Amino acid sequence: MESRANKVMMAAKAQAGSRTGALKISINKNFDRSAIGPGVRVGSPLSYALMAHEGTKPHVIVSKPPHMLKFRGRGGMVYTHIVMHPGTRGNKYLTDNLPLALI
């Protein structure tokens, strides 16, 4: 069971996005016991791990006063209090690699 969990965990780390590397580092395995018997959970405790896995719909991002959002636009740096985020496509780094547990 542990070797199968290791396969899934290592493949998930390889597939996970790596802008900062925090998501990759946070993917771990935990042994679990339930009413149906022992098991292993592979995942991440980070608050944005589910959003990275499932993706997000377009949404509004609003800064908290007095702070402003800052990003590079076509004409240079842009400073604003509100922006429409286009959403992100999910990266199924866990479910894509789940079949490795059967090998």
C-alpha cells in the first residue's frame, strides 16, 4: 500500500504546477484507518490546492483598502482596487495519477 501511495504522490508532485514550488512540496501521504480498513490519503493541506486541481471560474478580485492590486499590463504597471480574473484551468495532478495505484 505504501509503495502504491508513493507512486501516486511522486507523479502528482511531478505534474503539479511550480510557480513557487509550494504546492509540490506540500503534497504528502497520510496513513488512515476507517471503518472499512486501512488506507492512505495523498493530497495537500494548502488552501489553494483544490482550486489548482479543479480550476476556477471567472471571478472578481477586490483589494482591501488601503492596499491596491499591482500587475504588469500592456502599457506598463497597472494599479487598481478591482480586477476581473479570467479563471484558471484545473490541473488534475491527483486524479490523473490515481491509476498508478493499481500497477
